[in-house]
Amino acid sequence: MTIMKNKGEGKGKPIEGPAKDKAGELINDPDLDAKGKTERLNGKIQEEADKALWKACKAIKKAGKIISGKR
């Protein structure tokens, strides 16, 4: 399914985010700290969006089978 080509796009963000967050704390760089927190949050949002899209695609496929009588 072509809709799912971006699946997993946000997987690295929850890992990169905390690393930048801690690095910002260690070197006392508030910009790096904030960037890390933002990346971590964006990664979590992307993961949840991927899950919702996957569930929607699965439901649409199931509805199509029911409508066409293939179920």
C-alpha cells in the first residue's frame, strides 16, 4: 500500500531527542535542550500518526472486502 511508504519515519526521533536533551543539559545549552525535547515529542507524534494511519488503512481494506462480498 503506497500510503504506508513513510511508516517508521519518526522512529529515530524519540532516540535522538533525549540525546540532544541531555547533551544540552550537560553543556548548559538551552537551545540544544529545547531542540531535543521538540524532536522527542515530534517523534512520538509521528509514531502515533503512523499507528492511526495503519489502523485506518486496515479498516478501509476490511470494509472493501465486506462491501464486495469477499468476506
